[in-house]
Amino acid sequence: SFGQKAVGITFNPGWSDEVNKLKQIMAVVIDDMNDLRNTTKSQEVKRLCSVAITELQGSQMWCVKALTWKD
């Protein structure tokens, strides 16, 4: 799906179950925003969905960093 591509669902070098779960959740939300973006007629809603998708991608990366951090 678009969301799976957006989060890089197959990139998980440590084979972490937590990372996989997080990416799956974020992919679903991104897919929801992408569906809305593709169906709305409102240019502002389209823009807001694009911003949300970008922010979700950033959040996902920071979450992965937190889940894989080694002191």
C-alpha cells in the first residue's frame, strides 16, 4: 500500500517486532490520510493530508529511533 511504501515497511535490519508493529500502525494511518486526500475536492484538505503524511513519516522515524536506541 501507499502507507507501507511511505514508512519503508520492509526496512527493518534488526528484525524487531516492535518496529514492525509500529510501522504497520503508521502505514494504516498514512493510508487513511492518502485515501482522504484522493477523494476530497477541497484543496485545503488535500494540503492538510499531505502535511499529516509528512509528519507521520517523521514521527515514525523518531519512534523507530527510540525503539532501537542503545546506550
